[in-house]
Amino acid sequence: MLDTSPLQYLIFAALILFGLGFITFITGAVILIARSRNKDIYTVTQQTSQIMKKSLAEDVAGLVGNASALLTAMNDLARTQNGIGIILIIVGVILMFFSSYVLWYITFKAS
């Protein structure tokens, strides 16, 4: 049978918490990087703006409204993806900081 102390359980929990924080941080960074490399959204946005210009020249009101709604939706999608990435990065940093503080406290204060 393993003889483990509560201090060892706390160290193990802090290490797991740090690992989860690191994974969360990396996930947020990957989301932000993938968002900056996503060419599909850029292509659709460019094509929609060209359709809007053409429809304005030909005076097609319904097409302008639909293209405008599509551009608004694309902007909202981009903002949502960036927000999720930033929140994951912040949560990851907080988890890593908290677990590092717990390990530091155990190492220097509890000894």
C-alpha cells in the first residue's frame, strides 16, 4: 500500500492544475493562430463586398441587404472566435499562476 501524505496529494493536485492550465493556454493560442490563418472567411468577405458593389451599381436592393447581413455575420464570427481564444488564454494563465503559487507556498512556507 502506498503511504501518501496530504502534502503529496496537494502537490499532485497542483501539478495536474498546472497541466490543465498549460493545455488551456495552448488551445487558446492555437485558436487565435488558426483564426489569423483562416483564408476562407477572408475570401467570402471579399466576394461579398464585390457583390455589394455590383448590386449597388445595378440598383438591386434585396441583394445589398443580404450581402450586408452576410458581412455582419462574418464579423460576428471573427469576433467570437477571437474572444474564445483570448478567454482560454486568460483562464490558462490564471490556472498556471494559481498552481505555481500553491507549489511555491508548499516549497518555501510549509518546510
